[in-house]
Amino acid sequence: MVYVISKEGEPLMPTKRHGKVRHLLNSGRARVVKKTPFTIQLLFDTTTYTQPITLGVDAGSKTVGVSASTKKEEVVRFPSLAAD
């Protein structure tokens, strides 16, 4: 999962298209902002369309599960964050 930020610093939808990300970085159309989590910033103007995301939290007795999903797919999933 690669997180994407617009030229103006607005968060965009994350992507799984690693080949496209590599192409943008190699052509100088994007730059790496953070290595963990891997985040790039686009260096060209783009639309700032985003999709609604639903956040789900499962507070178990020993671990906490968190997921974010769109209508199409589950975007991010953390099945076992330690609960303190």
C-alpha cells in the first residue's frame, strides 16, 4: 500500500499500483515523503477526488482489530494491534 499526497499537500486515495508509483518516481513526477508508511507526493496538478471510507474497530479482549474499507474493497487492515 502506497499513500499519496497531492501537490498542495492534500491526502489522496492510497494505491496498490506499485509499478505506476515506480514510474512516477523515476520520471520525477513524484517524490518520497516518508518511508514508513511509504508515502509519495505528486509534483503535478491533479484532481483531489476521494472516496468515502468506513473505519471499523474490533476491540477484543487481548488485541484490537482496525480496518478501513471503501464500497469496492478493504483498503487497510491491522488485525492485531496490542491493546494497552
